[in-house]
Amino acid sequence: MKVAILADIHANWVALKRVAADVAAWQPDRVVVAGDVINRGPRPRECLDFVQEKQHSAGWQVVRGNHEDYILEHAGSGGCPPPEIFQTSYWTYRQLNGETAGLVAMPFQVALPGPDGREVRVVHASMRHNRDGIYPHTPDDELRQQIAPPPAVLCVGHTHVPLVRQIDGTLVVNAGSVGFPFDGDHRAGYARLAWQNGRWQADIVRLEYDVDQARRDFFESGYMAGSGALASLVLLEFDQARPNLHLWARAYEAPVLAGEIDIVESVNQFLAQFNKEGEKE
């Protein structure tokens, strides 16, 4: 039995096509997408259409990530324009033209029976919540809570940092990210599970793709022009293959929402500090 796990596509159409071609060549028995098909990146409509077509034609299964939830929050508010701090996800919502039924239908988890009858489970982040990430440095005691009840294999995404880790009787696999890696490696990634010699083995696959075209998509799609001030931080994340938006949020989200600082000025301050620290290195 072979299972491919994709996660965190984040509307990177170029990376998704590259990974899907590699998956097709590997010929797995099952393909599961561990959430965050859309948002953050520039081609949400194309990526969602592609994944939904694969659901119908090839039996792909998809769980809901926190970025699908963000789009559903816009739908729940009737599509009213939100504060600028939420403009990046609102841009994605508008690209979908209100077509969110497919997002609503995505379950929290997918469970597959292994050859030994034990469960292979796929969620976006952890069993506790779809924003509760599993990292290489997560302590064992916390990890036990995140996987409970423990299956034979738990596959996740969310952190954009791949890992393969054994704890007690559970193999924990973070598939990393198709479209937005955060480990400094720009290559697209996904996970392969294979049942061999009576047990599961996992590998992380990294693939070169046309990063330059993926970057041009941010501009050609209208994302940079239509997503507000935070679009520049998202593009920085893409360029660096490192997370930065959460660092901005930690320092500036509350002051911006309180009206203590303009969002454009907050981004300028963040980028100035980022460049300053980069010069020190």
C-alpha cells in the first residue's frame, strides 16, 4: 500500500502541478491533501479547481485547513469588506466568487485502514486544533496529546516544516508544504507512505519547480495589487522560504487593530528591522 500526503499548497499553482505530476508517476493507492489548498498564494481558483477535479476523477481526499476556515469566515460575514489586516484572505475569497460549498464539505480528518487494520489518520495540524502545529522540537509529552488517540500513523501539515518522527507506537509525519516551505528550502514538498516488510515507512520528497514563474504569479494574478499591505510580507515569506507574517503579527497586529499605528507604517517598520537584522548576519 502506498499513500501520498500533500499539504499547504497555498494557491501555488506552479508547485501543485509539479507535485501532482510526481505523485502520478509514483502511482500511490491513495492521495490525501492535508489542508490549506488556498489562500496566502496567488492562484486559489486554479488550485481549488484542480484539487476538486482530482477528488472526482482520482479519488483524492482533502481535509480542511485553517486557511479554508479564514475564507469561510468571510463567507459567514456576507462577504463584507473586512479591515485591511484581513485583505489578503479577502482577496482569495473574492477570487472564489462566493463558491465555498467545497470548503464546507472538507472534513477535519481522514482515516484510512492500513494493511494491518490499524489507522492511518490525516489532519491539518494536530488532533487538538487545525492551528496547533507539530514541529521537530515539540516535546514528547505535548506530542502525545496532539496525536491522541494515537493511530498507527498521523500525517499533518500546517507548520510548512517536514518531519518524520516515531513516538511510542505512532509514526508522525509532517508533509511540509507544496507551495510555501518554511525550512529555507524553496523546493516543493510532499510525503510518501509505503507499507513495507510489515510496517509503515515514510519519506519526504522535495522537487525543483519553476519558482520564477510562481513568483510572477503574485503580480500577474493581481494579488500584489489587491491584497493590501501584508502582501509584501507574504511575498517575502515566499522569497525566503521562511515564516515572517507571524513575527509581524506578534509585534503589530494588536496595535494596528487598536488604531495605534497604520498598517502600512507597521509593515515598513517590520521590513526595515528585517533588513537591518539581515545586514548584521
